[in-house]
Amino acid sequence: MVAGICAGAVAAAVLAGGTGGVADVQEAAVRAEARFALPGADAAHPALTYDRDLVPPGSWIEVRRHTDRAGATTVRLRVRGLAPGHAYGAHVHQKPCGADPAAAGGHYQHRPSTDPADAVPENEVWLDFTPDAGGEGRAVARHDWGFRAGEASSVVIHDRPGNSGSRAACFTVPFHPAG
């Protein structure tokens, strides 16, 4: 088990029935969890904290992704041990986490764009949340579209909700596991 990541960042795929001329669509799910560590503590660690006050080392994250047979995707985020009452932003990002907070690249976008007007919840996966008094928080985002293989690789927690803010932590998620 690599630094607390769920041993088989659980992945399941079930083929949809059908015999038409169109390729079968799959229903798939991914679940991954980890505890946050400081960069450099373990080079292969999937969850890194850059702001130890907002995301303390040892705090926990779980991300679930479910894509139904119609191609709609739901992403669920759960955290424990974060700053109670602090409003966070969280988004799916393009690349895996790294020691440098910028390593995760930009937000994953359904319709890739450089226009700031396209950085909106309808085109991205926004998972803003505010932890309760016990430091637990949750968020859910649902879209009628799915991720392109290899273009969604992490969830970044930002120090404030919305489209801006410093990167407080990052969790590498196998949105499209091998096999």
C-alpha cells in the first residue's frame, strides 16, 4: 500500500448491453483515498499538502468518480481534518501532483479553452466545500459529460472557493485506471 492510498484505488467497469452498430458504452467507478503528507516526505505519495495550516499533514481525502452508461460523470469529495469553517475551493486538474504546487497543471475542462469566461462550473469540475466544526467536508459535482482519458489526473484543494486561490493541497487520482 503506497502511503495510505486505497490498495486498489477501486476500479470497476461493467459493459452495457446492446448489439447496435455503435460501440458499447461502459459504466465505471473509481475510488481513491489517502492521508496528506508534506512534499518530499515520500516521493510516491499521492496526497500532498502545501499549506499545513489549511490541510494539515495526516488529514484525509477520498475521491469517487462514477460514470454511467449514458456518459454522465459524478465526482464526490470527502475530507477530514481540515480547518473547520474555512471555505475551500477544489477542482479536478489535468496532471498528477508534484512537490511544486503548479505541477498539477490547469483545471480539467470539458471544452478546453484559454478564455477566462470558460472557467465555470459547467465546463469544469468544481467541488467547493466548507468543513464542519469537526473538520469534515463534502462536495459533489455532476456533469452530462465524462473525462477524456489521460487528461484528468488530480484534485487540487485551493485556499478559497471559486475560480482563483492558492493551491493548498493536491491529490493524484486514477480517474482512468489501467486495465
